[in-house]
Amino acid sequence: MIPVRGNEAVQLTPFAVNASRREMISGDGRDEVRWISGESIAAATAPDHALRLDPAFSLFRRTDSLGANPTAQGVSLRGIGPSGASRTLVLLDGVPLNDPFGGWVTWMQLPTWALAGAEIRHGGGSAAWGNAALGGTIALVSKPVSADQQALRFDAGSFDTRSATLATGAKHNRTSARVDARVFSTDGYHPLATPDRGAVDRALGSEHRLMQVRLGHDFDGMSAQLLLRHFDEDRGNGTALQNNATRIDTAVLTLRGRAATDAWQLTLYRQDLTYRSFFSAVASDRSAETPANNQYDVPSDAGGAGLTYAGERAGIRFTTGLDYRQVSGETREDFLYSGGAFTRRRFAGGDQAVGGAFVSLAHDPSPTLTTLVQLRVDRWAERNGHRRESNLITGTPTRDERSPARDGTEPHGTVSLTWQPGRAWTVRGSAYTAFRLPTLNELHRPFRVGNVATEANPALTPEILRGIEAGFGYRAGRADLALTGFLNHLDDAVANVTLNATPTLVTRQRLNLDRLRVRGVEGRITYDATEELRLEAGFLHVDSRVAAAAAQPALVGLRVAQVPKTTLTARAEWQARPSLRISAQGRWTSAQFEDDENTLPLAAAGTLDFSAEQKLTDALAVTLMIGNVFDRAVPVSRSAGGLTSFASPRHVRAGVRLVF
């Protein structure tokens, strides 16, 4: 699962930066591509915050990655079943960032200053990418290793937030090197309103450290790049006892070559991760808490390889390739706290492997018509699935389940047409299929948060998406408009289904729902009012509901949890003078539900963010950012007892940037 194509919404053509699958499958016109600039990502408080300019983008909840638990940082596009396990494939230079064990994305591991930008492509992407690209792909693109840059940045702000960033690069003859590093800490904000807090409550503090080294060398007709990255993070989870930590080590080797009009790329990668988390049960008056679960070690790893080749023959542009990804993971945790100690221990996990082959063919039958056909076949396998539990006091085994080995074949494809009836107009339509394997976490690990206990399910089957969409684009003068309608059917969607609910315990299990129906329309408009002022607005209106659930008929017709019907975004960027840039960005979402039974509503909410950068010299600049300018309360989760958590209140950050 390697190379893919990755703040304005434009139809992109291939870059010359590097020859990846992201570029090789280019100019297909299948859908509207949104490009978020590297400058916007670097200026944001968190990498995912910049991507929220796209109304189709969302994490599992409304909290950004600065405040969200790592397991709640899964990505969704177009309201296709948000969950901790992403239904969108996120890549950095073609290498998946989705967690091998749980599918979520650790956004803060991204070296933001090293990014050229992010390409967000909506619609099922399995025809090119295989597993996990149900809602589309987000392809983050790094700046070239050869970028000769020395930069320092220091920031400080609300909640005692501090960060320092270093970026340095150099090139000598055919060899180049780049180092990116960041240290960050914050005391964080309180997710509960003041009247709801008790003695156990704490702010969502966090700290992390990041180091990335890239080395590149150009040979005759070929280039090689080696990437090494280390990331470690420690977070508070909102009470005195609750916390989590993440460690990620990544190594990537990329070889690229060109011959005449053809291009190829070979990528090899390895990721080693460790996660730990401690949860508690909090008393109703929040005066005390009791340990509930100690995930003291969740080791996981992923390894993969991919080969992509592209060229043109007889007027047909083709891209073909092979890729393979294998993941392993296991949760090691203690639970059932009694008499001042945990009394049970659990080991649960397994192995997954996915290998695929694909071909993409694009042809222009006429100067105004482009056709695209993509076909892919994946073979997947699951092995060594297990769940073992024992009594910590006596050492006696209490559970020993071994899941049978499983495998399967998933064929998928995309067909699309793009027609340009005039210089200003583009009309497009496509049909596609996609799939996602349940993660090791969904298959094997039960969990409990507060009074909600969710059981695992090793019998979960792959999710299958079938979709169609049609839209148009119009570009004239300073205005650029796009509108797209879509209909997706997601079969066997994995969901946390409520089996029983009492005032003291809500019991859920991960189950395959027969079908979700997701239909909607999205649009965006950009307008260059002057050479100095750009305005942009976007919207998503989506109806995401359970269409069929034979085993849970009460859910049919209900809305999918955590999906608002309407999302609006807007951005204004003004180059007030050559040395001063000012921008404002807003996002509003309508009401949504916390739970699958639609009994816990979350109110509509919107925020406005402001930022400014003043250059003092060619090398020195100062920055100011105000998030949630009007200090709006943004509800992100709600318990069965009515306790509501909120996203960040107003916060301010100021910084100094030195580039030389």
C-alpha cells in the first residue's frame, strides 16, 4: 500500500517534484481534488486543523488532534461512518499513516514544516490503493530533500503552550540531507464545563518530541531517498489517573527512475509502534476515580513494499503496480480492579496481510473527453487471532480463544468520464467500489470507557462500499465553482451497536450492519476579489443513515453517529501589504448524535480562527493565531448520564520565525 497522489480546490496535474503513484494516476478528472498548502498546515495549531477547511473532512469527533485521545483520531470523508478506525487512507509520500493495530492516525507525528501540502481526494479509492480507502485518500506530500533551508520557530500561548521547531537542509553535488525536529508541550484545556468538574478532573495536557532525517542521492536516471523518523508523545486523558503514550519509529527507502516518457517507483517501509493507556471509572460526583483498565503495552508493527510503473502507449496513459502490507499487533492489559489491585490480564491481537495488483488506464477519445478505468484485485489473510485472559492473583487461565485463520479476495474498480463542453465548464461522473478490513483492534480487543462497555468481534467481515457521483466545475475570470452529488452504499459497516442499556452500564458490541446509505451534495467556491484578497467557501450536506440491519431492526432509518447533516466552511486570506498576511477561517456543523440509537444529541456549533504573519525582515517574522475567537462551546461527546465534553475554548498563540 504505497505511493498515491497527494489552499485551494483545483484539478491537479502531475508534479515534477517526485514520480509517485499520486502523480502517475493523474489528470483523470474523476473528482474534484482539494489542495491544502504546506504554509497553511505549518501555520495551524495541529496538522489536521488545516484540513478542516474541506467540509468533507472530519475526525471521529469534533476535537482536533491536540485534545483528542489518539484512538479518536480516525478520519472520515463525506460522513462515511466516522469511528476511531479511519475509513479514509492517509499517506505521507505514499506510506500509510493509519495505525497498524487500530486504524487511527497520529497526526502530531507529522513534521509540518517539511510538508509541501496535502491533497484530499473524495470518493472510494480502493481501485488504486486497496484496503482502507473507503471514503477517499489524503495524500500528504513532503518538500524535496534538496530544499536548501535553515529555519527556526518558537511559539508560546494559552494553557502554557510552548513549542520549538527546527528545519535544516543542504545539498552537495548529488547528495542532499534534511533534518526536521520539534518539541512541544501544553498544560491543555479542561474538556468539562466548570460546574461539571470534580476533584479528579484535569486539563488535557500533552507533550511530544519529533525527529526526522531524510537523505537523498541522485544517480544517472534514478534517485534514492532514505527517511528515518522518531516520534514520542505523552498525554493526559482528563483526570488524575487517566493518561496515554505513543511511540513510533519509521524507516522508508524510496527508489525512483525515469526513462523517456515512463516512470517507476519502488518503496520499502517499516513502522514500529508502542501505545499505552490507563483508564478509570469516575464517581458520579467526580470526587474520586477507580482504576478500570491499564493497557500497559500495545506493540504493533507494519511492513510494506510497492512497485509502480507508468507510461503512455498509443495515446493511452497507464499506471500499473503491485503492493503488499503486513501488520501485527497485540494489546497487553490489566482489568477488573478489585481490592486495590487489577485481578485479570488480557492478551489480544493477531496478524493481517494484504497484497494487491492494479492497473489504471486513461484515454482522451476527443480533445474534450477523458475516460478512466481502474481495476484492482487484493488478496488478504488474517492469522494468529487470539484473546487470552488469566487471573492475576492465581495465574489461572480464564479465557483462551483462538480465531480461525481467514482469507479472501477483493476485486474493485473505478470507471469515470470527464467532459469539457467549453473552456469554462467541466462535467464529470464516476462509479466505484472500495473495501476495508476490520482492524485488529475491532476484531479482538474489548474496551470500556466510563459506564460504556464494548465487546470485540473476531467474526467481523470486510466492509464493501459501492458509490456513484456526478458533478461539474466552472471557472471564469476570478471565480472557481464546483458542485458534486454522490450516493454511497456501505455494506457490512462495522459499528458499535448497543445491546443493552441501564443507568449504570451500557453494553455494546462491534457488529456488521447490513447497509449504511450515505447520500449528499458538496460544493465549494473560490473568488480572487483582488490580487491581494482570496475568498473561499464550501459546504457538505449529507444524509448518512442505517438502511438495513436485519439483526438490529430498531436502528434502520436512524442517522449514523457523529455525522452532522450540514457542514459549512469559509476562509479569507488577505495580503494586506508585502510584509503582512492576515487570514480567517471558520467552520460550522449542524447537530449530530453521540450514539447509534440517536438518543444523545450534540448541538450545532461553529468556530472562527484568526491568524496573521508580519515579516520584519526577509529572514525574521512574527506570527499571531487566535483559535475559537468568539469562545464558542463546541460539544464533542456526551455520556448516557448527560455529561458533555467540549472542544478547546478560545486560545492564543504567538511566535517568532527565523529563516536563513
